[in-house]
Amino acid sequence: MMKRIGYMLYAMSLSVVVLAIAALFLLVENTMVTLIWDVWATRIPVRWAFSLPVAAAGTALLVCGKRRWGDIPHTTREVIGALKRGEPIDYHTAWRDLLIALIILAAGAGVGPEASLMGAVIAYSVWQCDKLRYLRAHEQDILAAPIGRRLLMLYHPTRWIQAAHDTADAPRVIRVCAANSIIVIVMFIGMTTMPRFSDAGMDTLAFWRSTWVVLPLAAYALVVAGVCALVREGIRVVSRRLDFPMTARLLAGGALVALVVTVMPVLSTSGQHQIHTIGTLSATLGAGALFALAACKLLFAQWCIECRWTGGDIFPIMFAALLHGCAVAKLVPCWQPVVVVMTVAFCTAIVLIGNAPLAGVLMALFFPVKLLPLELAVTVMAWGAMQAANAVRTAAQSKATKRRVAGARR
């Protein structure tokens, strides 16, 4: 029993190391972006005189880094895919991913830090499992060592590690990765200033009487989000067909970042640094401007990704989804604004993120607890619509494949 408790305490201490790295990354990223774009940029009377050199320096560093280390940072999907396939995870070089991610984010790219950060957290979680595996295999040697050497063996970052030689430990590794990732997400959310949409002045009876608007709003938002998803997929297809070298893509991305941070700074960086301004934007801009900002934010994030300015799209999608909801609320002022924004934002985010539980939990942070039953209903509705659309798409693809096979046989 005591041995098991000691093993759990050691595992928790390694998790603290992994989480400390993640917290340091978030702190440095937040500080850099705030200093560069909220402090120093405001002291220069002519914005382009500051933003262009910053974007140029970021592009130069990014080109040098990717030429030397390859197409990094690795995203969450890439690392998880390699883990499920039983491929080795090189956690010794995960610091490079974090460094390149900091350059991308500090330069003003419209992508989020979550994909690169979670990829590194998963890599370091694999390191944690390898350290635990070494402890199990060499427990007597570690216990027999003097206290100083014992601590060195337990916490040395590159030595006294035993990697898995098969995929039998994959479920355990994935559980450790999931536990660390959940804590990092909580930390990430805690460090982000999120606006709260108010339901002031709306009594309970008025609230439940206004819930009938959810169905037409959800239908509208699902269609619009589906169109946005198709456009995004079209951009990916075109990008894959354009066989440009990575350096050319990076330079094109740098030019785009320089343009956006100069002309439309509200769309620059990942979105979590501007998400607190949504209330101000909604109060000062019309519906058309809000629609345009939401669309431009999605396009900017996607083009950054296609130009190898790698990052996540969750926070850009959340930012755009909330702007979309505010725009629709302005078009129907007679409906309860908080219900309109919630419904449209939820459906938009769920479709574009592609993960109903994750999108639902993240979007729920912006709205009053009173809306929780309605949020659950909208999440289930959007998830069901996605499942139905996927089933129809799969059936159509299967039918098309059968026709091609039949035609080839003839």
C-alpha cells in the first residue's frame, strides 16, 4: 500500500514539472504579446513603423528556425496520431516547438497557442511515463542509492529513462496525457480574460418564453457554420495543391501578418487577447461590421495555418463565433440578446471546432448559469446535426465509390 502511495506521489510530482513548463509558457506568451502589442505598439504614433519590423523579425526567426529544425511546432493532432500509431515521441526536442510557437504568437499571427502547447504537454507526458516505467523496472537500485543520487535519478530530464518497446502501455500513456491536458486547459482558461454576457433585466418567465427562438437561430447558425467549414476545407485543398516551398509560404504568411497587425489589429494574435473586447465591439459596431470581422478572423487564422505559421484555431473560432452571435442579435433586437448570442455562438463553434463537448464547455464560460439547460439542448442539437451530416456525406461517398468500381468493371 505504501509503495503504491509513493508511486502515485512520484507521478504527481512529475505532473507538477510538466504543468510548470506549461504555466511558464503561458506566462511568457501572455507577457510578450501584452508588451509588444498593448504597450510598445501604442507608444509609436505611426503603427506601421512598429508593426512591420516586428512582423519582419518574426518571419526571419521563423524561417531560420524551420529551416534548421523542420516544420514545427507539432500540433496536438500530430502528436496524438503518432502516439496511437506506436511511433516514438521525441520529447527531448519539445522545447523547440514551444520556442517556435512563441515566435509565431509574438509576431501577431492569428492562431492560438493551444495546439502547440498541448502537443508539447503530451510529449512531456510521455517523458513522465518513461520515468515512471524506469522506476518500476529499477526500483531497488533507486532505493539503494544515496538521497542525492536518488533525486537525480528520479528527476533528471534526459537520463534514467525507459521507453516503451510496444504499444501495450499506450492506454496508460493516453490517460496521463489526458489528465495533464485537462489541467493545462483549466490553467489556460484561468489566464484568459473572458467577457460574461449578462441576463440583467430578464426574469425567469420572460427567459423561458423566449426559448422558442432557439430552433430558427440554431438552424441558421448550423447552415452558416457548415458553409464556413466548406470554405475552410476548400482553402486546405487549394493549399495542398499549390506546391510552394515552405520558405515561400512563411514569407507569404509574414506579409499577411504584417498587413493585418497594421490595418486591422483587432484581428491579430490568437483571439484570447482580444476576446475581452467583444462587448465594446458589439456596442460600437453595426451588424455588417461584426459579420465582416468574424469572417476575416476565420480566414486570417486559416491562412496563417496554411502558410506554416502553425497554431491552434480554437480561440480564433470562439472569437469569431461570439462576434457572429452579436451580429445576429443586432438584426433581431426584439429577441432576448443573450439567448440569440448563445445559440448562434454555440452552433458556430461546435461545427467549426468539430468537438461538441469541448466547444460546449468552453462557450458556456461566457454565459450565465441560468442558460445551462438551454446550452445543453443546443449542444445536443448541434451534435445531432453534425452526426446526420457526416452520415449523409459517408453514404454519398460510399455510393460514389461503388459507381466508380462498377464503371471500372464494365
